[in-house]
Amino acid sequence: MADDLEQENSPNGADEADKRGPAGQQADTQLLLNTHYVKDLSFENPNAPLIYAEVQKGPELDVNIDVQVRNLKERLYEVLLATRVKASIQEKVAFLVELDFGGLATVGQDVPKNQIERLMLVEVPRFLFPFARAVISDVTRDGGFPPLLINPIDFEELYRSRKERGAQQVQAETA
């Protein structure tokens, strides 16, 4: 009985029909996130310890997030969420956080090249963001401040605005 369970749960015991897509064709993974990681992290608390005495309400926040993509080799990409947060209390810097949170993503052979950009700039960042958000929350808490929970990001909208800016730049250059 235990041998039967092992065989059923093992990858080699999987039914070949389960691995096939429509019309019996072999299914190909469109996007595989191989790993995610902290590439660079910096937390600065330049006005400690006096800044803690001045905390009476939440700090003013300046949050910037940029998505950077680098092709490492065919169909393998590094996607970085470059996040910069500056918090100020009464015009004094409370803390600065800089985080480059990365992921390695592989794109399937069946994905057309014209769809790769959107996958790297929208889908992979959607996956990475909660992990980057947790790192920032932890580091601000460990720095003596309430945990900073960055609001969710609409990466689809960021992608569209990036495309629009690129189109406007091309028009300006050709005019």
C-alpha cells in the first residue's frame, strides 16, 4: 500500500495524459520563476536616536519603485524591483530604505518574443512584490519604526505608462 502511494505521488508515476495540453500536445510552461532574492538592501537612520522623540504622527513618505529587466541568456531573465523609500518627520529624514529585490525567470519556448516584455514587466513583478514588501516592513520595524506596508502596485498600469512615455519620446525625437 505504501509503495502504491509513493508511485502515485512520484513525478515518474504521473499519467502522461496529465502532462499534455489540448489535442494531446505536450504542454510547455509559459513562465517559471526559478528563485527570488535580496540583491541589495540598505537602511539608514541618520537622525537616530533624537528622531524617535519627535515621532508624534506617521512620517511623510516618498516611495519610488522601478522594474528593471536584464536578459542573462536565451529565455532567462533577471527582474529587479528597485525600491527607494524616504520617510521624513518634521522635515528631518527619519529613515531611508533602498532595496533591490530580484527574481530569475525562465520563459517557455512557445512564448512569442513580443509577449516576453509584458511578462517580465508585469507578471514577474506581481509575484516578487509581496516578498519585497515584507523585507521593507521587517527592516523598518527592526530600525525602530512601525512596520512600513507599501500599498499594492498596479504593475499593468506602470507598464502602460512606460510604453506611452516611450512612444512620446520617439515622437519627440522624430519631430
